[in-house]
Amino acid sequence: MKTANAKSANSNVQNPITEGNILKALLYFFFPILFGTFFQQLYTTVDAIIVGRFVGTQALASVGGGSAVFVNLLVGFFMGISSGAGVSISQFYGARNRREISAAVHTSIALSIAGGIVIMICGIVFSRPMLVLTKTPAEIIDNSVLYLRIYFLGIIPMFLQNMGSGILRAVGNSKTPLIILIVGCVSNIFLDLLLVIVFRLGVAGVALATVLCQIETAIIALVILAGTKGDYRFEPKLTRFTPHILAKILKIGLPAGLQGTLYTISNLIIQTNINTFGTVSVAAWAAYGKIDGVFWMTVSALGIAVTTFAGQNFGAQKYGRVKKGMLITLELTAALTVIISLFFWNCSEMLVGLFSDDRAVIEKGIEILEFLVPFYMTYISIEVLSGATRGIGKSLCPLLITVFGVCALRLIWLFTVVKMKPQMETVLTSYPITWIVTSAAFWIYWLICCRKMNKMESLTEKEA
């Protein structure tokens, strides 16, 4: 039972996410997230373009390839955990539970600081051992280590900025995080040009520019949260762990973090295989990763949108809207995937050429792009369905599905088929195979969740 004291004073204010037209609510929330992820992707893409064009192929491979995967391994784990904070806050907000919203906000900030300290230390200490383990070519390993160690110095502000933006999105504000990212991206581009082209700091300049921009955006996000009059206001003196809130965040976020880690581990093993094909292949794969990021940022934005939409409606006990919202999100994702796929296929040479003028790198990048793009459609159900299930507080089964469908199956493929036929195309085939199997498993689980929500909906109607 929630006490009257726990309810927000604004309980009569209409929430567009839990009321009104579903498509309009999703689009209103989605586009700022999409543009936000675009600018977030632009951070690393500009890094790669400037380094690839003004420093060279080895520098491009240093900031991409194994370095990027190692960053995703550590940062992705925490981001998965922090998604538990977003889901918790969105559910409390949907239920209009004022006291728990405040406790969740300050627990989330405390988690960002503590998590940032741990990840920073791990990143700095294990950069070289990880790159050696993944067989990073000898000619780029020193620059890769330099880039990573500087990059990880900025992890705490990065986590604070992402958590601050996540809190704002959880309560339905996706415009402010977009503005924060635009400011950071513009600053990053300016600093990249200044430090790499003018001061000729190479990969160190790229990493330093990223750190400075993360500090800037973290300060902006926290100042905005501190200045709000809403229930989610940030007050530094209240920053602490609230045990039952932390337990709820970890219950949802830890499986999500492990799920993201499993994706990255499988990608790390794929990167290890690609590293054996030489620097040209590593650089081409790094360029493809930046191009491919446009697709991932789009489906990721939709995944974030449906997570918040499902979370708030589940908290408000509007289970029918949860199910309808997922289907509409899937339709939007499919339509956008077709558009992106056609663009990538028809403009592959131009896109890869943005990152390098080395003809060998361009040809290898085109080969990778044209092989994987036709299979994008087989992935989208994973992102949308996992987002919807996280929104309703279910994250353990999605983790188990990922363990088998992505990690285990991909490892089996890499250590059997690729060993027999060690070619780039054989390595790349692991992606569509695992996407198809994992998508099928997620659909089965979602139908089970829908059956449970139908029962909950019936009980709610009887009580009413």
C-alpha cells in the first residue's frame, strides 16, 4: 500500500506516456533519443575520421578494433547495470511514488561514482594485458594502450552524464539529454581538430578531447537535475545508497549488464580472429564499426524508448498499452532498418572512404558492409523485445537467452567452423546465425510475458 504522503502532489497532471495516442507518445520520446544517440555516436566517429585521415591507418586501428571492444566490455557492463536505475525510476514515476523516485535518483548517482572508480582502475590496469590477449598487431599496441589509459581517466564523468541523462529519459524528458549531447559533440569536434591537427597529439589528443567533453557534459547534466523542481531533483547531500532501491536496481540491471558483457565478449573473440588477418582488416573492421553504429544507435534508441514506455505503463498497471507499444515500436524499427540497409548497400564505397584513403582498407570495408547489411532485419526483435521485457522488470530470462543464443552459439561457431575455414567471411557469418536463433527465443519468452500480463490485466479489471 502506498501512503498518501508517497504520492506526488502533481498526481492529476496527465502523463503523455501512460495516456493518449501510443504512436505519438513513442515518436515524441523516440526522436530526441535517436538524435541524442546520433550525437553520441558522432563522438567516436569524428575521432575515427580525424585520426584515419590525418594520422594514418595504424592510428585508426589503434582507436578502433580491440580498443573499442575493450571499452565496450567494461563500459557496457556498467551501462547495463544503470539501465536498472532507469527502469526503476520509470516504474516509480508511472506509479507516482514520490519518495521512491528521490531515493532511486540519489542511489543511481552514488552507483555511478562507485562504478566509475572501479571501471577506471580496471581499464587503466588491464589495457595492455587485454590487447595482448586479443592478439592486437604489435605495430599498434602502444598507441592503443595510450588511448585507452587516457580514455578511462574520464569514466566517472561519463557515467555521471549517462546516468543523469537516463534519469531524465526515465521521467519522459528526452529533449534535455539531446541538448547535453549536442553541446558535448560540438566541443569534441573542436577539441579533436585542435589537439590532433594543430597540436599533433595523435591518438592521445583524441582520447583527451573525449575526457574533457565528458567532464563538461557531466557538469551540465548534474546542474540541470539539481535545478529541477520535479520529484527527481538531485541534491548532492542526499547522494547515498538506499539498500532496497539498490537491490531493485541490481535485480534488473545486473542481468542486463551481464547480457551486454556477453555480447561484448563474443565480439572480443571475433575481434581476436579479425586481428589475425592483419592491420588492413583491423582498420577496415574499425571503419565498418563506425558506419554500423548508425544502425545500432537507431535500434538502441527504439529499445530505450520502449523500455521507458513499458516501464511507466507497467507501473501504472496499463498492461494493454505495454503490449501495443512493443508492436508499434517493432514496426517503426523494421521500417527504419529497411531505409538504413538500402542506404548502406548503395553508398558503401563512399561511407568506408570517409575513414581511410587506403584502397585496401576501403575494399575490405565494402566487403564487410555488403555481407552483413542484408541480415540487419534478423536482429531488430532482440533489441525491441529485450527493451520491453526490461521495462516490465524482467531481465534474468533475457540474460539466459543471450547466454545461449549469442555467446555460447557464437563461441561454438568460432571454435569449430572458423577453425576449419579461417576466413573473414566465415567469422562474419556468426552474426546472422546468432541473431536469428536469439530472436526466435525472445519471441517465445515475450509471448509468455504477454500471457502473464493478460492475467494481471484481468485481476486489475475485477478489482476496479
